[in-house]
Amino acid sequence: MPAKTTTFNDPDFDTPDEKGVTEKVSEVASQVKDKVSDFGQRAVDKIDENRESAAGGLESAARALHEKADSLPGGETVGSLAHSTADKLSSTAEYVREHDVKRMMADVEQLVKNNPGPSLLAAAVIGFLVGRAFSSND
């Protein structure tokens, strides 16, 4: 009778030790998944807690910009741009107040799907700026 050789991929080769290891790995993976999920939920909760203060900061910046817009050098064009920017900041503050993190993420996802090119460009610019901010070429 020829001897049967087994490989690691052989379904007939299933020792109790292998089952135990598989179960342990599965258990550890499940625990890691639960911890990551808990961490993610805590992060979302923390961001939601701080939405009002972030919106307040945006609103405060908008008010300050509106107040200073007409006294900026550059004439009417610069003043108009400053007022427009302040209006956008106010709209952003309102959006942040009215939407939770999950809704904001869904909106960002939809924006990226609808505008992949500009989204990729924005991501590249942000990545470049973050890289420059953390580079140590001082």
C-alpha cells in the first residue's frame, strides 16, 4: 500500500492541534475586531461631542471676517471675496451643527464618487501639505 503524503493544504490532514490553533486565531481576530469597533465608536462619539464647539469657532471666524472685510486692502473686490468666504464659513458652521459624523462621512463619500478627479487632486494637495508640515527640513 503506497504511503499517503500530506501537505498543509490537505483537507484530510486536520489534527486537534490545528483546530485549536485555528479557533484561537479566530478568537483573537474577533477580539481585535471588537476593540477596533469600540475605538471607532468612541472616536465618532468624541467628534460628535465637539461638533458644537467647532461650529462655534467657524461662526466666530465668519463674524470676524465680515467685520474686517470692508477695511481690508484691495478695495471692493477683496471685500466682496472676504464676505463671500465668511458666508461659506457660516454655511459650514450650520452644516456641522446639523449633521452627525456618519452623515458627514456619507456626504463626503458621495462627493468623491460624483467628483473623482477633483477629489483626487484635493487629496494630493492635502497630502503634500501634511507632508510639508511634518517634514524635518528645518
